[in-house]
Amino acid sequence: MLLSTLLQYLDLDETVHSHQLSELCFVQLAELRHRGAFSTVAQTWIACCLASRDVPTADGQSILHQWYAKVVSILRNKTTINTRRSAGLPSLLCGILIAERDGQLLKQAFVDLEAIAREEVAPDTAQEGSLPQVHAMNCLKDVLKNSRLGEASEQYVPIALRLAADALQSDAWAVRNCGLMLFRAVIDRLLGTSDAHTESDVHPQRRLSADQHPQILEVVLGLLNTTLETTGLTSARSEGVFPALQLLQRLQVPGDRTVAVRRAVRALMGSPWWLVRDKAAYTYASLVEEGEAIEVLEGLLRTTIANQNALHGALLCARQINKRLAVGHGRSSQADRLHSPVPDEGQVRTVDEVGRADKMYTLNKCAVTQAAYIDLLRDSTKTSHRSSSGDVTQPIKPAVTDLHWTLMELPDYLGAAGSAAALRLALARLLACQLLLAVDLSSDLRQDVRALLEDLAKHDANACSAFFLEATTVLKYGSQVTQEGLRTVLESCSDIEQRPDASLHLKCQVVELLLHITDHMRAEIAVSPPIMTLNEAMSQGTSQRFMDLHLQWRATCLERVAGSEEITSVNFLGSVHDWADCCVTAVKHEAVHSRDAAALAMTRLSSLWTVLSSNDTMSRDMLNLCMSVYDLLNDDDEDIRILASTAASRILAVEKGRGYPSGVVPAVAGQRLMAFMVRRSPTDPGFIREAVHRAFGGDHHDQSGVASQLQKLAVENTALFVEEKQNLYVDEAREVKAWSQVMMSLPYQAVSKQTVRRLSRYISQGLDALTAHSSAEGIAVPDTPLITAAIALIRKYLSDMAYNHCMRSWLFGFAIADKLPHLQDRDRELHALAAILHDLGWDPTGTFVSPDKRFEVDGANAARTFIEQEVARHSSGGGG
């Protein structure tokens, strides 16, 4: 950064110095191995290239051509670079190409780098970490991803695409890996986005035209066909199928090539590799238009069980198409669906086709494909209820399986091993879906469900967890559940909690379900378990996830009881105190619970804040929780700050006649919460003690505190990696000022005389220590009448920000000048005066600024007037 600044202030005729500085930066970037420093040095290198691009060399060429030749030489000479990203070479090349004006070097770079990347990898060097081919492709990748080279590099995308496709078929892993990254960089350049390799969207928002980029389709088909021709299970050449499929999802295939493309993808759906089948199924579904989705789905469900791989791929694809149909149906008007007596025709046909394909389960002996069919059945069941007329008592028929069938089928696989685990997971998810959507549940049937889940918890905790996870999903995403089904799920939750042998993972899933129900479904059903239902589980071993969920669940239970008539009971008060202690210690990083969990737990409170505020015996807990919320408002995690802002708004709402919106920004919420604590506890000894601690630090009892801190700060840290500051958000100076203002606002009799005397001695001796330290270090404002008057002037007329700016300007200038030999004999008074008065007009609201806002002229005029007055007043004329 300093080097970049020096370049800006060099005169145009100082080419020698500019060249020397640029060469120094070139060497640093070429030899640098610390990845964290690349970005800073790279920006400086760009500045060097821009400053030197018009400088000729002895042979008449531009200096940029010389540097480019050196970069290519480093690549061709197989210089050892033991980093995956080729260290600073890509940044070197990008800086040169950015600075060039006519684009000739960019054109040459693609020619040279492609030639290097296509060189044959010697068998004895294939496992080495530093290959010229790797560094060349890394350079091309950075050129394509560089925003300042994007438009110029667009014409070279076909070259990079073909190179990436060929690299994906290399026998050297390092080359294949770089080929994959280059392929993704090409996709990003074409789409203008950095999420080209994600599959989060059911319907991709942006597609590429194969007519506009005709070479893309040929490359994709080439990679797909190469994978189809690969027979060895360990062949590395099949890795290229994944980026090819990802690109195909974003490609608009011409009508005359649709059949060929679908045939290639459909063949991959029968691949022996599960991941290839999954990606191919997703891609095939993306190629299906909405109008032909039902027809394609019917064809997929006619796949025979003779080839299990093909059957599995077909079922995976059918699930994706069904999801797309559900999303398309969701875009229609909800009001139209509720008032229509006829269910959605597409969903009716989907359920019909899935039901007719039950032979995929009944005649099949492969548990994996059976599980895939059950998952498809579950999806169609959920979407059929969403598309019905709104009456969940009349689900769309026919139903292939019902709750009775699942209750009889699942126990048959409890003792089975191997791939039967996948089938148990699928059947458990189906059971949860059917139970929550079932009507007219008899007591015997509900008891059978509870008994089955207890057996499942004993034999396969993962399958039982899948049941509760699916129940949470059904409740979360809008399916209309029945009272009987939801009550059965809640009773099963209680059964699991009471099992001493239930796994913690399973109990965590149960608590997550309960938390969701209490948050979003209070109108549907009353949930009233005992206040501390999970206490018994605590002694059986814990995990971080369980402890965090347990803290939130305790908050939910306490909030529920806070609205009842039992709030004065000893058990309740003790439970609140224990829970509050857990939250406070979590915020201080002194407990097993996380700060995130404490923030989430406190946002679950509403009525309990009123109870805490109105009950004198709980005032200490209220104060500690308010302090914890205030600390969370200064957390460096934005999500935690937002949660704390919600909690703060609910705390502030307990004051009569005061209402605060829940969307207050954390900084404002912190100010209001601090004012709330001052109003509520102006004489509370605990609050005063905390305010003194935050305003003056924890060592104000020690009279040598300031001196010892200065001594520690003066020790130079020579560690290569210093400990990073834990909270980068909080402004410690702002906090000290805020809590000092709190101290000033308290009644004078609230602070004990002993505390006042102790603080007075601490401040007095602290100021003496600061004065002695500054004198010892040689950093001190000249103690003259002129400088004293100048400081008083800016303190009186400038804002705090402008005053700090002027004083820091003097301090930084002093620190720099004191290290330069030719400035040792400077007039320190004159230097201080110039620095202190140099921005008198900078404050736009200041006294010295004229209506036309000529801040530099106004400031200079004010400084001149001040100096003239001081010269007239003091015969010595120190400032003249």
C-alpha cells in the first residue's frame, strides 16, 4: 500500500524511481507464497503497470512487453510454485493485461497459455504439485474472472472452453482439477454470475443460447459421450460429466438437437455411479418443458426393474419433474385453487401414474430403488394435498398406500441390515407425511404409531430422526395437517424424550420440531409439556447442538408459564434464574451454550420480560439479561445483532406508554436499551458497578493500571501470526464515551464517595502516566502559548470528528517526520501549528465556512486571522 502511494506522488520525469519500485513489486508478487497478501500486492502491481505502461525500454518496446515475457518465461522454465492457485503469477499477468491499451498482449496471452497448457504431462511429473500446465490454466481462469478484463476476454471464451474440456480428460489429477475450475470460470463469464455451478433454483433464472454459442453444445456432448464410453469404475475421465451437466442445465438446446441431448443424458441416468445418476436426473428434468412434463413422467415410470441403475435414475428424475410441477402449480392463484371444486388435473394424473407404478415396489427386491419409489410417492402425496380444494379430509385418489399399509410394512425391515437402512428412512418419512395428513385416526391406530416409533428409536435412530425431520418439513412448507395427526406426533415426542436410551441426535430433532410447533402453530393445537421436560436428558451426555436447542426450549417453556397463574412459585423463579445465568454466561463465552443460542432463546420471550420487570426478586436477572442483550447488539455477527435487536424491542415494550417497532437497527436499539436501563435502575448498585466497569475498564482499582497497559502496548509483537481481535464490530472508544455519559446521567448520590475517590485517583495518576509516556517517547504537543491557543480554537469551533482529524494529522506527521534525518531540525512549533490549523474550514457546519462553501479558502483565511491576532498579542511572534 505504501508503494502504491509513493507511485502516485512521483513526477512524470522520475521514470528511474518508478521503474525500480515496479520491479520490486514484480519480484514480491512473483515470489510471494502467503495467500493472504496476494490481494494487497496485486492491487499495487496494477498501479505499477498503469504508471509504467507508456515507459519505453532500450529496444523501443513497452515495459509491459518485457514484464509479459518474464511471466511467460517463469511458466516455461517450470519454476516451482508450491501453491494450488499458482501464487502471484495470475495476478502478475492480469495487472499487465489491464494496463495494456490495444489488447495485443491479451491475444498473445491466450495463444501462449493455451500452448503451455496443452503440453504433454510427463508420467514422472504427473504427481508433482507445480506443473506449467496447471499455472497456465490458473492464469487463464483469473483473466476470465477479472472484472476489468471481462469484456475484452469474451471473444476468447471458445478457446478456454475447449481447453477446459480437454483438460478434464487428462490422466493427471492436477490438470483435471484446474480444468474443472477453468470450466466453471467460463460458465461464470458466459452467464455473468458466480453461482453457475449451483443447483438451488428449480427453474434457472438465466439460460445460454446454443445458437449464440454453437461450440458449447459440441463440447458438452463430447464430454457426455466420453463418460458413456468409459467402462472402468476407477476411470478419472468421467469427472468431466459434472461440469458438462451443470452447463447443460443453463443451455437452451435447439429443437433439432433436443433428441440427441436427451438421449445422452438419459443414458447417464443408468450410470453405475450414484452421483452421476443424480446429476443426470436433475439435468434431464431441466430439459423438460412444462407442457410435456406429465408425458415424460409417464415414460419414466414405465422403466422396468431389469436394470436397477436405470430404474433408480428414472425415479430420481421423476421426483425432480414432480417438484417442477408443484412449483408451477404454486405460481397459480391460491384463491382460485381454494374456490375451485376440481383438483389440479396435472396433480391428479401424477398421483394416478405413481399409483399404477406400484410394481416398482412390490415386485422389486432392491431396497435402494424401493426407497426411491417411496420418496416419489411421498412427494406426490404432499403435492396432491396442496393442490386439492383445501379440504384435507378429501385427498386426491387413488392412494397407492395408506397409513395402515406403512404401519405394517415398516416393522418388516427393522432387523434388516445393509441397504435396508435406506428403505427404512424412506418409509419413516412416508409415515410422517401420511400421519399428519390422515383423518379419522382411531385411538388404536395412534397407539400403533407411537409403539412403532419407539421400536424405531431403539433399532434405527436415524430412521426415527428422519420421521421427525419430515414432520417438521411438512409443517414448515404449508401442508394442511390434521389435529389428530399433529397430536399423535406430539405424543410421540414425549415418548422419545422419556426414553433413557434415545440418542442425542434423535432428541435434537424432536426439540427442533417442538420449537417449530410452538413458534408457528399455536392456533392449531395447544402444546403444554412440563416446564423442564428435557432436564432428565441432560445427565446422559451432551453435544453442542443439544445444549443450544435445550436452552431455546427452556425459554419457550418459561414463556408459556409466564402467562399462567404459577409465576410466583419457587420452582418457576428458580428455573428463570438458572436459565438467565446460562444465557449470561453464554454471551460472555463462559458456558457450553453458544452466543447464537442465547440470542435465539431471548428472542422467544415476550410475556416473561414483563414478569421480570415487575418482580423485585428477579430484578438482578432482568439487569443481567439486559446487559447481555446489549452486548449481543455489539456482536460482530450481523445475524446475532438482528436477533438481539428483536429481543431489545420486546424488552422496551414492557414500559407503559412506550412502543418500539421490532425492525429497529441494532445501533439504535442499543442506545434505547441503555436509556431503558438508566431509567429502570439509576440507583441499583449492580448497574452502577457495571457502568463504572464499562466506562473505566476492569483495572481502575489498580493505580498502576494505565502505566502497565502502556508498557504492554509498547512491546513490539514479533509473532508471524498475531492473535486476531475477536470482535471487529464494536467501537471501544464509542462504548467508553457512551457509558461515561451514563455515569454522568446518574443521580450524584447513587455513586458512593469511595468509588468517586478511587476513580479520581485512577484518572489523575493515569493522566500522569500518559504524560510521562508521551514525553519518554518524544511525542508531545509543543507546550507554547501559540499552540495552546490553536488547540483551544479548533476545540471550540470544530466538531469532534474534525477536531480528531486535525490532531491526528499532526500526530501522523510527527511520527513520520521524526524518522526522517533531514527533518530532525524542523521547527516543531511551526509544524504543529500548520497541521492543527490546516483544515479549519473542513467542517461544513463550522463557524468559519462561508455560504459559498469554499472550505479551503475559508479555512486558510481563518488560520491567517488567528495567526495575525496571536502575533500581535505575543511580542515573540512564535507563529509568525
